[in-house]
Amino acid sequence: MEKQKNASELFDIGIIYYNSGNYKDAIKYMMESSRDGNIDAEYALGVIYDELKDYQKAFEWYKRTAEKGYIESQHNLAQMYHIGQGVEQDYEKAVKWYRNSAEQGFAPSQCNLGVMYYDGNGVKQDYKEAAKWYEKSAKNGDMNAQYNLGMMYYDGEGIEVNYKKAIKLIRKSAENGYYKAKEALNSLSGIARNLKFDNDINLEGIKQCESTIESVSNVEEKASDFKIERSGNSWRYIGNEEVLIIPSEIGGMPVTEIPERAFSNCKMKKVIIPDTVKVLRKSSFSNCTNLTDINIPKSITNIEGFTFIDCKSIKKIELHDNIVELGSHAFEGCKELEKIIVPKGIKHLENSLFHSCLKLEEVILPEGLEEIGLFVFEMCLNLRKIHLPNSIRVIREKAFSYCTELESINIPESLEDIGDTAFIGCTNINDIKTKDVNKKITKLNTEVEILKRQGHESVIENYKEEKDSVYNIIKENKKYTENLHTEIFSSGKVVPHYTKQIEENEILKIHSQNDILSSNDKRLYLDDKTREIEFCKEISTIPDKCFNNWRKLKKVTINNSVNEIGKKAFSKCRLLKEVIVCNEAELVVDYKFKNNRSLNSIIISDTVKLIGKTSFYNSIALVKVFLPNSIDKIEKGAFMECINLKEIRLPDGITEIEDYTFAKCESLEEIIIPKSVKRIGNFAFDGCKKLRKISFPDSIEYIGDSCFKGCSELKCDIPPNIDYIGEWAF
């Protein structure tokens, strides 16, 4: 019980971090909770990685929980198979997992299973079966299924034409917010006017319980016709008033909140809210397309998500400082909104808060604001400048994306993290102010995009290519306030010689048609679609995991001043066939090319000193290796499981063949041990099934445990001066 309690507490902490947008700590606590057996935490990890667009990890967590019967995971896993996200597209597997979830009553899966039958993907096309699953899903409230089934009734696909049922279902879908249903209602309005509906389609509202307005129905009556009628424990509001005055009390009880979807899709132009109201619940005024004027009394403290979404005519709304919550998407699509002053009590701007406010020109952010969430100002096409308060710490992904008129932005010292693609599409930025140095971006009339993460760094791509032009940009790592740096563009894949103004700690990028090469403190990153890389003297370091899992990379040439290659720099490059190391400086090849499935040739210059542990581990296509005499050390497992390696020339200067160096090199037939070697480590040639001949020099003193275990065809002469032969050595 204590373990379960601990798992539950860890999960709750993870949820708090997730809701605040702190995915790193959310993952940490969800991981700990999942280790204690919390399946909800496992599902949450799938959701988080899904939102982070790490679809492979999301797929793994969804699959794990789906196999345990978690309904939502089964649905999400089916979707990934359906669209080929994080896994190869497989309609049959999508159908399997949709069905598992649908048969347990999960409405979205029921709808999507209907889609599979309708389209004939993964199953034989069957409109009747599609209609059956749409109906199950529609009864469970899925707006997509309501619309799809309505259209099937309208078109008579698999079921008899029934306009009455069609309109009723499509209207229900529209009331639930589905945009296609709203569009369809407009085109079907002529049919709708000629149909007589039962009274049960009318919506009821204004529930008496410290009276709360529940919902609204607009009916075709005169504009002045407005009434509130009691119906049992509820109240019904009927009318098409252009000016709606919400009563402060009903039946002697104060109206304290406007609940979800209360006035959604209504046609009034003005709303007056009484000062008894404290909360505007989710979607309470959503899609009120004619609404131009609404007051927010000082009694209101919470405006929940989607409250005014798609209120396309609102030009002005005053938010007072008593407000402590502005929910996600609350003002999304308010296309006429021109100015907003964010209340002082707001510390986080939630996701998509002002998304697509096309005419928004001025935003005043309060001191105390710490975070700007995902997509908050995306597509605010008239926003020209933004002043970030000194309290701001985080700007999330795509927060200002496609603000095409944005010209000026400041970078406070408090800012710790700018998310990937936060300013993508901001094509007019020409002034970035920071207190750390007295520099500004003086020429940046092209598109800025903070791109996907490479390791723990972020890089920027998609500037318009302009040969030989110089730009000043902000440093691209987690701390964006330390420095401004020079960005240099080239039309070629190789850094040209005229880029000699590159200095220590500057950021270098080279743009060509299909690839991006950049260095942070002379550390290198490229776009993972690149097929061939050649480094020249401007690059000195290739950092850890730099090209890890690059699936299209085929050839690498390392030369000039490259003097360090980080761990796993080229690991899992499945198509990498050729590596040329012809460096003039001393180079350490450490843990670089692990798990390369296509690497069949490597040429290393005579400046290389060391081959690090597991550097070429599991490079299954590697056939031949020639190592220069400059190498004085080959570390553990360097060529382990290179199962097709037939020939290798060892350098004369090494004194030891370390543990597992050639273990399971199943095709290796012959090897000459240099005269300098004194020691051969444990399992060094274990499992070399075809090794027939080995020449030992007189210098050999030590042969380790299981050194030649499994070398069933080996014939050799043991030198007389040997001091130790380990257990199971042969």
C-alpha cells in the first residue's frame, strides 16, 4: 500500500509539472511513478512524448499500456498505426487497436473504427458497419461521429436517407463545436427550415443552484423576444436579443458563474454580465460571431479555456487585475481584437491564448509573468513589437510563430529557455535587444526558426540563403542572454576559406539547398537529411551524439582542424558506408560509429592516436580496416560484433589488445599480432568462428580468460615466454 501511495503521489506531482508546461520534471516524476507500477503514469509519459513530438518514445509507452488494456493508449496507438507516426503505417494493426478500445465503449475509437470501415482501410469497405460504429460513438457524445453519421443519413450511404435525423445529428455536432458541422448546417439550412423537430432538440438553461446559467437556445423569433421560463429544477432561456443582460439573480438566488457552453454559438451583439458572476466557464461564449461588446466585471477572477474562442467581432475587451486565470485558447480566433492588457496576477499565458488574433497590435505584459506557453501569439499578423517583463523565464515552442510583422523584441536577463520554433515565420524581426552586450541584430529580414533539438542544444534554421552575408543572432543554447554572435551563410556544403572572421565562441552556420551545418562554440550540427559531410578547418569539435541515428548519411570526410569527435557522434547511422579521417592534428576516435549497419570502409590518417571503446561496435557491414601506426591504443570492444570483418591490419605501436576488442567477429579468418603487443585481454577474440590462423610474437606475456573461446578452427603456436594463459582461453 505504501508503494502504491508513493506512486500516486509521484504521479500527482508529475501532473502539476505537466500542467505548468515543465515537461522535463513531469517526465522525471512520471518515470519514478511508472517504476512503482502506476499505469496512469506510463500513459502520461506517452502523452508527454507525443506532445514533444518524440513519436517513437510515445509509441513505446502507448504500446506498453495498450497491451495492459489501457483504453486511451489503445486508441492513441491505433492512431499512430493509422497515420504512420512513430511507426510504419499499418491499417490492419490500427483496426485491431481501434476495435479493442471501441468494444470497451471509448467513443473516439468507435468513431475511427467507423472511418476505417467507411474508407476500407485495413478492413473490407462496409458502409453499414461504418454506420453502426458511428452510431455507437455518436450516442457516447463524439462530435465527429455525430457529423459523420448525419452525413450518411443525408447521403443515404449504407442506411436510408433521413433528412430529419441528418439535421438533428449535424446540429448536435455543431453545438459540440465541430467546425465541419457548422459549415454543413449553413449549406443545409434550406432543408432544416422545412423540417419539424421534436421539442427534445431545444436546449435548456439557467439551473437554480446559487443560480448558474447552464445553456442557451436561439430560436427563430423576433429580436425583441426574450424570456426565462422555469422547467422543474432548471430554467429555459429563449430568445434572439441583440443585447443580452444576464440577470444578477434568479428566484432569489445570485448568478455566480456562466458554465460551459452557456451562450456558445449565440447571435447577440452585446452582453452585460452582472457583478455577482465570479467565473466564466469553458466555452461559455465560444463562437458568438456577432458579439462586439462585453463587459468583464471586477467580480470575475477566472476566465477558463475557450471562453471567447472564435468571437470574430470583438474589438476591445478590458481585463482587470482581479483575474488570476486566463485559460488556454480563451481568446483564440478573436480576429478583430486590437489591444490586450494582461492582468497583473497572471504568471502563465496558457497555450494558444491569443492564437490567430489577426489584428492584435498591442500587448502589455505584466511584471510577474514567468511563462509564455505554446502557440500563445501564433498568427498574430499585426503584432509589431513585444516587451518581455524582467520576470519572464520561459517562452515555449511556437509562442510567436508567424507573427509576420513582428519587428522588435527584448531579451531580459531572467529568460532561461526559448522553445524550438518559438519565432518561426517572424520574417520582419530587425531589432533584438539584450542587456548583456551592446549589440543588436541589424540585418535579419528573413525567416527565423528555432529548430529541433540536437542532443541538449537548439539550433536555428531557415534563414533565407544569402551568400557571404553576416548576421548577429542570439546564442543558441539554453541561456539566451549570455552573448550575441555572428552568423555566416554560404551556398556550399563545405565551410569556405573566406569565413575566417569566425572566432572562439561564435556560432557558425552553413546553408545549402538541403542541409544545414552549424557550430556552437565550434561544435557542429547538421540537418539529418544530409547524405554526405565534409569538414574543413573552421570546425574543431564534433560533439557527443552529433549525428546519432542519422538514417540517410552515407559518407563522412574528416580533415584539417577537427581534433575531437565526441562519444556516439556517428552511432546508428545505418547507411554510413565510408569514413575518411585525414586529419592533420591529433584525433581521438572514441565511441563514434557504433551500430552502423552499412559502414564497409574506413580510412584513418596517421595522426590518429586512439580508437576508443566500442567505436565500431556492431558495424555489421565493415569488411576491411587498415589502422595507421600512429595509433597506440585500441580500447575495449572497439570492433566487437563486426560480424563481416574479414581483414584488419593492426598498428605496430600498440602494447595491448583489450577485452572484447574483436569478440564475435565471426568472419575474421587471420590476424597478425604486432611485435609490440604484450597482453591480450579477456574475451578479446571470443566467438571468432572462422579464425584459422594467428601469429603470436615472442613479446606476448599474457592471454586472458576466454580469449579465443569458440574459435573452433584456430591453429596456432604458443610462444615460449608467455607467463599466463587464462581459464577457457582456447
